[in-house]
Amino acid sequence: MKLNLSRRTTTAAALATLALGGTIAATAPASAATTTKAAAATATYNGACGTGYKVIDSTPVGNVGKVFLTWNESTGKNCAVTIRNAPGAKIFMAVELNVSVGHESTPVVDSGQYTSYAGPVYMPARGQCAVWYGVIGTAKGGDSGHCG
């Protein structure tokens, strides 16, 4: 009988160790998943355009950020800013804002080596259609619309 009890105790101890090991192993991927979720965060508008500007559109810049188009009804101006998903080491970033008109117009651009965002850039746009474009490293994205 003592031999049976000893085997049961040893088996129970081994199962407890495996169960604990299984819990630790199951916990490790969960914390890794949390880290991945943090890295996969998406850019949010940071208010860089100032008071009175409301986000009216955004366009992905690859999978590393977004370019945001904002509008200020009282001034009749659009503003654009390119924002990284997560700040980091300086990298080439740019934002460009233009209006779509029947003739050539000059875009407003901000570009350089930035850690989190490029811009803001502003352009009068009442009665015009906006064209916006952003760059983060080699990723690019842009769109047009919002005529008014």
C-alpha cells in the first residue's frame, strides 16, 4: 500500500508541475500578444491643426500611420498632418495639401526627419476640393474629395 501511495503522490506532483508549466506557457503568448497589439496601434489625430479644426477624413500611409484632413468652418481652411502609429527614431516624413482646381495650383508641403508627425499644413479651400498626401519612410498614401 505504501508503494501505491508513493506513486500517487509522485504522479500528483508531476501533474501539478505540468499544470503549472502549462499555465506559465499559456501566459507567455498572452503577454507577447499584448506587446503585438501595442505595436499594431493605429495613428490618432493629435490636434496639431489647432482650435476649430475637425477631422473630416483620414487615409492610411502604408501600415505605419495616417494622413489626416481637417476642416475649419469659420476660417474656410483645410489642414493636413501625417502621423505615425507610434513615435520612434527620426524618419523621413511628409504631408502635402492642395486643392483640385481647373488650373495648376501650388501644394503646401512640410517634409523632413521627424519622430512622430509631419505638418500641419494649411490651405484656403472654401468652394474647392481638397487633395492630401502623406509619406512615412517609403510608405505613401493620399486621397482627394470634400469639395465645398
